[in-house]
Amino acid sequence: MPITKQKKQELVKTFQKANNDTGSPEVQIALITERINSLTGHFKHHVRDHHSRYGLIKLVSDRKRLLKYLKNTSPERYEKILEKLDLRK
């Protein structure tokens, strides 16, 4: 279930603003989205895994908070990240 090191590096390279940028909202949102997608697939096989479902709810809440921050500070970056990650269909 955890993200592999290689996949994490790919996501960071895709969404970073500078060479050493690993903590910008875009990178964090991308990493959280990847974890949410993997957990969603996990629940197709393990329907009764309520403990992990609680973790999923926390991840969704964290992503929502980061998206709200990005929307308030930089609307153009917000729109770009939504388009790249295919969120808010």
C-alpha cells in the first residue's frame, strides 16, 4: 500500500517548483492523492477494513485543507493542480 520510493520521486519531480522543492502544496497534494487512489483500490478487496478507512478519511481531509489553502493563496496554481490530477470532475 505505501508509495514506492521511485513513484514518490517521479511525483515530486513532476510537481516541484524548484530543484529542492519537496514540501510545496502541489507536491503534498500529489502524494496524498496517490495514497488515496491506492487505498481506494484496497477497499475493493477488503470491504470491512474500517481502520484503514479512517486513515483514508484523514487523508481526504488533509488534501481538502491543502487545496483550500492553495485556492486562497494562488488560484492559478490551484486550477493547474486540479487539471493535472484530474480532480473535481
